[in-house]
Amino acid sequence: MPYSGKSYVSHFLEKQGENVVDADNMKGLGQWFDKNGNKVNFFEGASKEWLDSHDFLWDKNFLYSWIEQQKSTVYLFGLSANILDVVDLFDKAYYLDISPDLLKERFSNNERTNLMGQTEEQQEAILRDLSEFAKKAKGKGLIFVQADQSPEDIYKIITN
């Protein structure tokens, strides 16, 4: 989920010497699409209607090829509408589980550079999708990690 702490935790892992990659920085992995499958650009003021008719998707073939090229353990941090369709490519997949209250708190203390989640409509869409996505993630066998823990504690969980 956006605002769950992926960037915060990834920076901590990086400081510990882990091989960390932010999916948002992987050129060729993700792209916004309309419901007809056409590539589109996300824009800062995207409305609820726009979000309801578009998805940010990862290219599974691109991701598979990228993973095959990795020589050591890598921690990939990111989110896409089809992420649950690509988790089978990974040895382990984690879900930073965040409560609606903590999510709302993080909305108000926003220092993100990612444009998604900047408007009230976008934040409402994120909150609306939260519990449904968590149910699907649990059904896919993702390992749940509480997002309100310290990065040290999360590090211990995912590296053991």
C-alpha cells in the first residue's frame, strides 16, 4: 500500500548493506494503463474517476528477466495493481500491513515525492482499497509485517 513505509524500510535496509531496489526507479517495469490497455501518463491531480479507469501495472516478463540476472539476494520494494500476479516470481513476498488510522496519519505528514496519494480523492481511493488488497495478499500467502514497527524490527523479520 502507498504510505505503508516501503521507502523508509528500504532506506534502512540499504544502510545495512543489503541489495535494495525501488521498483519506481526501474525503467521498463511499471506503467499506467487505461482499461483498454493503452499506456498513459499519471498526472498529479488524478481524480477518483481517472483512478477507477486506470491501473499501474508491472510487466511480468520484464520482472522475470530482471530477477534472473540478479547474482545475489535482492529486496525489491514497490506496488502495482497486478503485484499479486507476479509474487510467484519471488522466493518470499512481504506485505507491510498498515491500519487505516496510521495511513491517515501518514497522509497528513506527507513528505513523498511520488505523485500518487497527493490529493484527497487519491487518498480516499487508497483507503477504500486497503482492506480488500490485504485480504487478497493474505490469500496469496504474503508474509504480513506490521508497518508500525521500527525499521530495525522489520529488518530482523525479513532477513531471518
